[in-house]
Amino acid sequence: MAVERKTALVVCPGRGTYNKPELGSIGGSIEGSTSASKSAKTGDNSRILTDVLHQIDDVRNQLGQPTVSELDQAPLFKTSLHQKPENAAALIYAGGYLDYLAIDASRFDVVGITGNSMGWYTAMASAACWDIETSTKLVTNMAQLTAGGEGAQFIYPIVNADWRPHQGNIDAVNAQLTRFPGELKMSIRYGGYAVLAGSEEACTEAVKALPRVDDRFPMILPGHAAFHTHFMNQASEQALELWPSAAFRAPQVPLIDGRGHIWSPHVVNQTALQQYTLGHQVTQTYDFSKAIQTAVKEFVPDHIILLGPGAGLGGAVAQALIEMNWQGLNSKAEFTARQQTQAPYVLAMGLPEQRALVTGSQT
């Protein structure tokens, strides 16, 4: 009996999503697809994933960098190795891109792709704006360029325990932005969290001043510079010199960027896409919440599929939906209840049981 094909919005994770629990997850996902193969079609897909990983590894070899396979299959997770910017970026991109290729096209019609921060590069690769060689080189290169930037980045909740807006926290964040004009900026609007970035001094002082929440926040993000702010101007200028507009192609699937702008498939201004990706996207606020909200309003997907590695995007996506009361969704409890049905609205490929629904690899 044929499975009814559902529409899906695909969301790609950003920096920091390949951590110790994800060690081995990329190779494990491919092996899982192979062992679960019950048809020639599934087996063919496993071979495609293996071939793509080999291509990514070959490019990393050319660059003199550890391959994704070497990093993913390392016996121990080493922060100095796995969290090195150009290695972390390659793992996040490869894990996400391979997950995208693993989506069962007989079950899901992908109607849009978006991502959080570095996830924009994975979205571009998934939409076929770059070939494998270009995307692997660009992801590695951008990690190197931006890692050398100044400043710091930290995260702070602006919702309460039930994921509804917390006006007190919102006001506290705005007060710090006002306190340090030009030195502290909104880096990412990430669902129920504000990610702020700026000079080391401004971030240190803002973190001291903000009320503590859950003994965790505000949380400085280790190894992060002032991403998505003017502190990245030099990295942006270098990237624009290195990567000409000719390297960019029209997406094959609609892309929703960090402004909520939709790039339509098949026809694109290459220079505009280059300037956004290596200019605005690098130096200006990335509004992930707006990207999610625009995408669901425009495409009304049956499901939202979250690519790996990791499964940390779910909360931010749900919080962005709650903010707009999407389909009556108004609280964490309501979202949790909907997710506990046999057909969850949000499907995270980093969770084995939900991955099986996406790839059709149930045993």
C-alpha cells in the first residue's frame, strides 16, 4: 500500500551541534541505512550516501585537513580536534547534507529549506547551489576566516518555562544592547533565545549584569567570535574576494534565509545570492525565528524535518511557532503533546525513532 506523500520544510543546524554524544553519528547513520535496507531503492540510497561522504573526504584531503570520516570515527572525542572551527564546520555540514540526502522522497516532498546561522551553508548545499567540492571548500574556508574574528557570543532565554515570551528578560536584553551601542549586537534571534555578540568587554559586562536563569544563563559560547555582527566585516570582505558570484547557482528548492527572504528555485541573481551569503549573512543579525515563521506561513508544510547532527533545534523551532500561535500552538506543554502522537509535526533526524519516519528505514 502506497504511503501518502507529505510536504516538509527542512531545517539545517548551526555551529556547535556536533558534540561528544554525536561522535560516530555520521558513519552510524549510513551503516544504519545499509543494515535496514529491505529494497534495492534503500540500498541504492546507502551507496549514494557512502559515495558522497567519500567525495567530501577527498576534498578535505586536498585541503590538508582531517577527513570527516576520520573525525567522526575517532575513538575519543577531543575538544581541541573536533571543536576546531574548520573541523566542527565540516562535521556539521557533512552530517546535515547527508541527512538531507537520506530523506525518503517517496514519503516527503521538500517544499523549502532553511537553517540556523552556519546551517545556511548546509541549506545552500542541499538546494544544489554548490557542488560537493565547492560547498566543502567554502564551509572549511568560512570557518577559518570567521574563527579569526574578534569578540565573543553568548545566549540568553527570552521565554518562560512554558516557552511563552518573558517580558522581563526581553527588557533586560534590550537594556544591555542600549548600554553598549556599537559594541554589543543581536547576533541570532533563535526562537526563545537571544544570541548576543560583540566585543569581549561588552559581552563580559552584559553577562555579569543579566539576571541568572536556571543556573545556566547567560551562557558564553566557547570558541565563538562575534558572529553575525560588524566584527566579521574583514572575514566577509576576504570571502567575497575568494568566492566569485560564478560559484553560485540557483537553488533547486526554495530557500528561506536569515532575513525571512525566499529565494525561488531555478532563477536567481548570482551576485545577489553571493552578496547575501558572504556579506549580509556574515555581518548582520541572523533571524532564525523569522525564517521559520516565514517558511511555515508561505509553504504550510505537513512536517518540519530537522537535519542532524544532534537534535537541538527542536526547542527553538517550537518557540518560533508558539510566538506566532501557529495552528493554535501556544505553549511547551501543547507542543510536547503534539509530538507524542504517532505522527509528530517536527521530525528530528538526530533522534533514531523520528529518523526512521523520515528515511523509511524502520526494521
